Amino acid sequence: MKNLIKIFVLFFMLFPITLVSKAQKQDTIIEYDQIEKMIQEALLTVLKIEKHYIEKEITRQKITDDFYIWVDHYPAGFEPTQEILNLDLKLKYISIYSLTKKQKKKGIKGISFSGVRIDSNKIKLYFCSKNVFLKDKILYISISEGYLFEYEYSCEKQEWVLSKMPKQ
């Protein structure tokens, strides 16, 4: 009987800990979903800007050319939304670690997600244009044309709200 009481007491001591742990895990999942949604929306905007540059012939790239997205800094399991896929760009996903020698010699230019920075109640997402090429057995990486998206946390809405984005 004493053992049964000990098990009963132990169960009721550990049960609240399990509930708190599960709630914290759920909060983490929600925050991750919010950040992934912000990255998706920002990437869509960047791709629309890049497509506009191609259509207005501001860049040498053609709409029929492969359009590369560097996937090295995206969250694990990142998948583009249907809106991104519907942009009529020939999207190719590539990693710096999976480049073939032929691709390195030819040179690959694409959009890269540079990362996230948190400043008090703001989250800043950075995207840039990255060019990788091999010359004289040296791998060069050039980064240019950055895009900054700034989100501010709204206590009223309980979510992150876009407060600053690049001009289109």
C-alpha cells in the first residue's frame, strides 16, 4: 500500500512538469511557424522584385534562364509556397556544398537568405544576391544587392508585423 501511495504522489508531482514542458514545446512550434512564414513572405517579395528586373531587362538574365536560390541558410525542411512556385521563374535550389566543378567554372548567381537578426522587439531578415565562381583554382563568392525586411512584434495582435521592406 505504501508503494502505491508513493507512486501516486510521484505521478502527481511529475504530471505538472510534463504539462509545462508540452506547453513550452507548443510555443516553440508556433514561433518557428511564424518565422518560417515571415521568410516565405520576404522571399516571395524578393523574387517578385528580381522578376521585375528581368522583365524590364535591368539584368542580363532572361525569364527562360534558370533562377537559383541558395538554400544554405534556410531552416531545415524549408519548402517554397505555391505563390512562389507560381511566379513563372525556372527556380532551382542549390547549395554551395553541392556545386559541381562545371557549375563552379560557369558561375552560379542566385538569391541567398543571409539570416535573422533580433533587435529588442524587431526581427530583421536579410536576403542578397550571391555569385559563386571558380577562377584559377580559387572559389570566389561575391555578395551584392541586399534586401532587408524588418518585423516588429505587436502585443495587440500577438504576432510579428512587417514594418519595413525594400522598395519594389
